[in-house]
Amino acid sequence: MACVNADGTITATAKALLKSLETPLGVEEVSGRLGQPLFRVRSSLREMVEAGLVVVQGDKYQATEEGKKKAAG
């Protein structure tokens, strides 16, 4: 499932994921908070890392400043 639309906007699911990443979290933690399966969370995180909305810190993920702005918008 795509998180970033062609026009640069993000989906509601992506907003929820980004809001959960204000502090660094592992994939399992994100999955549990959102009630989404691991495969979907991993896929979404990969897409958002590529888009510059999330950064990887070891085995944890955190929203970038750009990601936080998109989540708030």
C-alpha cells in the first residue's frame, strides 16, 4: 500500500505512522501501536525512508522534520 501519493501528499495511514515515530521505535513497536501487520509496517517504513520522511537509527525508526510537518498537515 502506497503511503506517499504522486502529488507528494501522504495517506491517513502514513500520517498515523509518522505521528507514532516522534520518538524512535522498532518495527514491532510501531506494528503494535497501529494494529497493523509487520509486513505492512515494514513496507510503509521503506517507502517513507526513501521519501525522506523517516530515518533509520540502528534498528529503530524516527520521523524526520519533513515527516513531522507532513503528519501535522
